[in-house]
Amino acid sequence: MSRRCRVSRTLIFSVSLLLLTETPACLEGYRPLQSGHLLRLNERGEPTLDTTFVVEPVQFEIEGFRISGWLYLPKTEGPHPLAVLTNGGGDNVRAVRSFSDFIAPGLSHCGVAALVHDKRGTGDSEGVFRETDYEDYIADAGNAGILLAQDPRFDPSRIAVAGASEGGRVAVLAASRYPTFRFVISYAGPVIDMLEHRLLAQFEHLRTVNATPEERRLAEPVMREELEAWRSGDPEANRRVDRKIVELRRTLRRSVLPATRAEMLSGSFDHLLPTWNSLHYDFVTEMERFRKPWLAIFGAHDGIVPPEVHIREIGRTTGLSGNPDVTVAVIPRSGHAPVDLETHQRVHLEGLILPWLSERGIGGSAPNED
């Protein structure tokens, strides 16, 4: 059984939560597929693809760039609640959209429309990915929400934003800045300082490559210095740390040391550059003023976004903001991806998300099948 914590202004406490194996009533007899469909058994016991929603291609012009996406639309009568789904880190289209592609069919089947989109500079969306940063992704999600709120098929009072990993941070920040978003859901969404988060991720990398205590002693300080140099934007600071990295490579494995700035800019690390481009932003202070309903889900064994660190920060910022409605759910056998580490099956987060939305009046209606 998972644990759920309700964060108030003064404390975090545990309450019981439904088993994730329990299927929401609207999904009885259905199984989500990663391909963006639901599978169900027909009257002859044969698997068929779901027909209770349609997928409509859409495009938005945002800050001079064409952002391409897909609307998952329930066939029930509107106006529908809507979830704008954000993307994970990197430029691998399938990987960064995996959370959105998986969750959208279940939401739309249960009456909540969903927007899936290619992040700026990837897939069918315009832009140069290596030149983007988190501010771009926040603007894309927020402006898409504003435009869709004007569509009569959607209820502007019931629009949420949701995402996983990098998309979890983007979703919360978009909810913070854009009044269009009334609710937010994140999975493995980091909330601590950008530099400290990346440093924890690099320390986790040292663990995965079995760094020795001596390697860690020498590598960890230069990892911090390299990130601080990027954050500062000082060319001389970058040159100093690059010299240290090159010197350390004479005695340490390359795999335990960060790349130099020249290597980062060479093209081999383009998938990381938007994060490094965002190191100087102060998102923490912004979170200290955040006051909207928030469901924050974490995997208990997540080494990239360690739940205890981020839950502690949620408690701190919630205490400052006075946000009365923040719910934290910890999935016991999951890591950074919503996958059961024992069975290797996808965790069906709909069992958390749909009841949480329903409690706040954003849940959809029962589907009409063809």
C-alpha cells in the first residue's frame, strides 16, 4: 500500500490510501497502453482499442514558435475539464512524452480532456532545443492553457496542469504563474534549488558507476564548482573549473567527472543544455508563494529526486505560503519512473489522480461507448 501525506502549514502526517491496484470505476475493464490507447475486452472476450475518446491534432503560436500537440477529447457532452500535460527532460520525443502519452487516454476516457504536446525544439514543435530553458517550457504550457480556456469545449474553471520529472517542476511553476491553471499534479517533480537538484543527480551517478570513496572525495567538489560556474555565467570561472577537470582526469576515471564546458557545447550533451541553461533561475522563492491545490507524487526509491529531500522542501515552502491543499503520495516500489521495481509493470497513477481530481470537483463523466 502506498502512503499519502497531507501537507499543512505546520506538519506532514500520514493517512491511509487506496491500493494502486484498485481501478477507478470509470476504468473498470480497461487497460492503458503506452501507444496512447485503452484496451478493453469486447462481448466476445477479444481485446479491442477504446472508442470513448478522439484525438485531435492542434497547433499553437507561442512566443513566435509553433508548438504542436494532440487533444484527447471525451465523446461525452462538454464543456469538459482539461489537463495540460508537460514533458520530461531531454530531447528524446518518445521518452519525454511517456508520462503524457500514458496518462492522457485514461483521463479522457473518464471525461477529463488532455493536451499532449511536443516540447519546444523537439518533435513537431519549432525551436532550437539546445537554446531552450525551463522558462520556455513554462510559457508554452501556460499559453496553451490560456488559448484552450477560450475553447467552448472546455470548462475554464476546471483546468489543471500535470507532468513528471522535469515536467513536474514545469507544471507547478506554470500553475504558480498562470491563473488559468486551478490545480496541479506532479510525479517525481523536483522542487529544491536547481543547482542542488542537479548535484544530487550527479552524486547518484557516482553511485551507479561504483565510485570509490577516494573518487567521490575528489569528484564531488569539482561537480559543485562546475555547476556554480555555469550558474554564474563567468567565463573565467568556467575556465578554472575546466582546468581542474582536465587535471583530475590524469588520475580519475572520466566517468566520475563532469564534462568541461567545451565538451558540453560540442553537441554531445545537447539533451542536458536546457537544464544547465536554467541553473540561474530562482524557482525556490517562487514556490514560497504558491497557493493552489497540488498533488505531488514521488517514487520511494527515486535516486534522482529523493522523496525525503523534496517532501521536506514542500513542507518548508508550504509553511511559508500557507497553502491549505497540498497532498503528497509516496509509491513504495517505484523509482524515478512510475514503474513497479519488482514486477516491472507501469504503476497506474490514475488510481491516485482521478479520485484526487474528483474530490476537487474536476472529475469527468462516465464514458459513452460506441
